[in-house]
Amino acid sequence: MRAHSILTLVFLVLAGSPCFGAHIVGVTRHADLPYASVAGVAPNLLSLDLYTPDLRPPAPAPVVIWIHGGGWQEGDKANQMQYKPALFAQAGYCLASVNYRLSPAPESTDPQRVKYPVHEQDVAAAIAWLSAHVGEYGGDPSRMVVAGHSAGAHLAALVSTDEAFLAAHGLGLKSLRGAVIVDTECFDVPRALGEKPDPFFVNCFGDKPEEWRRASPIFNLSPGKDIPPMLIVKRGGPDRRTQVQAFVDALAKIGAKAETLDARSYTHGDVNQKIGAPGDEVVTPPLMKFLAECFKTTAGPRQP
């Protein structure tokens, strides 16, 4: 998915699919909760929707933090919410779907444009807000997993491996019980950009190779880091799957836990849309098993 035109087509398909609209039985939606405020930035871009189960579990509910895709340029926290809220509520989980500032579309060379690391900083700010406030809605801030699809998967992987983003809010990587990375090609940004970087990627990551490395989860791995367990959903062509395997191998070398889920039978859009969909046996069951393992203890920080 190197070409901008392909990314745009994928987004248009996703944008035309159902979003959260009517009330879902068993779920309460707390819409547009602001997690930060920046002068000149639309409040919606710095907000999240929190879905909580109407039937409260006896203990505070674990929290799944969802980061939408859209090529770092487009997308919204309401996209692809037709099944996820009910799926997680039925398991006794809260779901927080997060917006973040977007890079310009069409592409821009303005040095002040939104690009790396702004997206990641916003996601970290949302995690910090949830850590401080999700308890007010019945959630358990000591049991949070970050997850995302496509560009959102890249952001989830990066805030799970580069401790600087959460550290800016006084949090460590141990504040995350796990990370779910659904179909991204950007574990290694320099490799994704190639020898002649597409303006689309430069728009989102800048034009400095040292920034591309910092924006790459694979280059943020080192022994001793408290990197959370990861479920990495892979599909697509050989290069995409090779990047996944290289990242998994790098995690193994430092003793981090990671498992992969092969979803080659699904398209890039399907692998997101099918989460929680009736009849899905490819993504939903292993995802829910992984989350149950992450959330199995009831209190306190993640243990080594």
C-alpha cells in the first residue's frame, strides 16, 4: 500500500461503511470527551468517545483504547464502530475510541503542518486522560490495552515501544497491559518510504531520515524496556508480512512477548470491519482470547 492513490481508495471505502449511530443495546456512549486542548485546534480532534457496558461488572472494567486509521490524514473515532462497542461491552470491557490531529490532505510542505510526532503525542495524551479519568466511568485504569488499525496500528505500536510519549505524562509502558496491532506496514518507516519517498509519507513523517527511524517501532526496541505483550494481525503481500516477521523477531530478541494472527483471507478494510461481526472466526476469537489474557489480573500494574 505504498501508493497514495491506493491509500485514498481504501479510506473512501472505509469512510462509506457504517459508523456508530443508533443506540446499541447494553452500551452507553459518552461522546466527545475532551482529553486535551490546544489553541487553534478543533476540539473534536482532541476528544474521545467512551463506550461503557450498561451491566457493570463487579470490579472496574478493563479498557480497550482504539486508534482509528485513515493514513494519518483522515478518519474519525466514529468509524467502524458498528460491532466493537457491543463486542467489548459483552465481555465487560470499556471501549475508548480516540481522535487525534491529522496531517493535511492534500499533501503540504508547510513546516508547521501536523506530522510525526504530533499524532503520537495526541494518542499518549488520550491514554493519560483515561488513566486519570476512566475510573469515573467505571473503567479500570490499571487494565488498559491500546489497539489500532492501519495508521492507528502504527500509532498504537509506537506509543507501546517509545516510552517518551507516555513519559511526558508521568506514565510508563507498564501502564499498558497489551497492544493490538491490526495490519500496518510501518514498523520500519524508512523501508516503507523506500529510495524515493512518496510525498504522502513525507507529508506525515517529514523529510528527515533520523525522524523516520524514530517513527519506526522496530528501531525503538531495546533490552530492559517494559514493552507490553502484543497481538499483531498480519495480511497483505510478502513485503508487508516480512515487515511483521522482522518486528516479531526483534521483539523476541529483547524478550518481549508477541503473537501473530494471520488474516490473509481478509482485505485491509475487512480485517477492521469484521472485528465483532456475526460469524467472524478469523479475528474476533483470537483477539478476545488475547484481551482476556491481558486483563486476567484484577488490579495493579502489569507484571514482568
